Amino acid sequence: MHFDHRVRLHAAGQQPFDLDEWEGVLSFLRNAPWVLVVEDVEDATPQNYAQSAQQRLRILEARLGVRCIVFGWCDGPFAKRGEPRAVALRQARASALALARIIAAITLTPEGVQRPSVLVDGLGAMVLENVVTQNLWIGRRAFNTVVITQPDCSAVEHAKWLEPFGLIEQVYVLWHGQDEVLEEIARDQSAALEPLGLGTVCPLAASVDYIDCGASGAVVPRLRTVFMDDQAHKDSPIVEFLVEALSGISPLKRERAKIRRTRRAKVWQLTSAGPGS
């Protein structure tokens, strides 16, 4: 079974659409703040993806208070846990052109449609990486903010592609050193990968802000764990950070107890405790 590569985008209450229908999407979004979501589609199936995307959209929009468009990037059979890493890599490379076309379309957004932010989750970071490394990125600003949560891409030499991207876009990378999924990948010798989402590798991209969420409690900042449980994490500092960042507000420019500088340049620590705790 193959995912229909022509169907790329999902909006709440709408049938899936592709880039040929972009003008209709812009009409749907006119004068409303919105977020593009490049999500982790591992373990999904072509049969249930559209329906589950609608469920995620409803929760995301309620949490963020903005409209969301989900980019269903998987091109080919969906990856499943335990399959060779080459499957996810092949999907990410194949989907990079579609994401690049979406980014290019956003840069041409007409007056009356707000510039979006983008939430890139898990394996979605591989797609974004391939947009840059395949020279598909046009090098113009498209987003208010780029938030990358638990990136499931290689940390080694990641600064080579993320540094130039961060010079144009405002980028936040959220990591958590106790992400069980990424720890399993790191232990897999065949994968030969140290995931960026574990936050253990230097050098970092000087143009990017990294947010260490390990001290903020047990919640790992993945889209499915932070947003998909209706109530459990509603008031967590991670959700608070994501809501602010994706709304275009810089969470790092305000005095606040739950974000602290660390000794590593460009690395911040998100905590659940106030000063003196």
C-alpha cells in the first residue's frame, strides 16, 4: 500500500488537498493566524492517516488557538518501528521537494494572509534537513517562527544545514535527553545515528536557540505526547513555550522563571520550578 503522494495537506473539517489547490487554502486562511505542521508519521497507515490527522488538528487548534495545516509528508510505504532506518531516510528524501514547494508558496503569500509559524516534529526534521541539503530551499524567510521538537535526524554535523537556515528563520530546537524512542535509535548499531533530539552532540548551530526540556518534568516534547492527551499536559511549561513561540512571541526575550540560560552558548533550560525552588 502506498500513500497517495498527490495528497499532501490537511485542514480541519476539509478534504485533503494538494498544492494545485493552494489558492483555496489561502482563502480558507485569510486574516487568520496559522501554523504549518510537519509531523512524525511513523507507525501511521495510509488507511487511517487522513482520519487521525483530523483528530490531531482539532486538538492542536484548540491548544494553540490558531488554525493549523498538516503536511502529510510520507511518500511511499509508511515507516514502522523496527524497520531499517533506510526506509525513513528514503521517505524523507522523497518528500523534501514537496515541502520545498510548500515553503516557496508561503513566501509568495499575498497581502491579507498572515505569515505562519511551522512546527516540525520527530522524523519531520529529516524532511526539513533534506530541503536544505538538496539545495531545494530558496533562502528567503517564510515563517514567523520555526519550532523543531525532538528532531529525529542526525546530530552529527547538523549545524552545517541548520546554521544557514537559522540565519534566515527564527529557529528553536527542543530536545529531551530521556526520550525513549530516540534512545532506542541511538542504541541501534545499524542506524549509526545520534539523534539531535537527545541533545548530547556539539558543535551547535550558532544561529539557533536550543531548549533543553529535560528539567521540565517527564513529558517529552513530541507532538503526540504534548498535545494529543487532552488534559494531562495542558498547563505544562512545554505547552506554554510552544504556544508562545508558534504565535510569533519570542519566549526568550521576556523575564521568566521557567527558562534559564545554561553554560552552553545558545542552550536554554526549560524548568517546571520557579526561582528558589
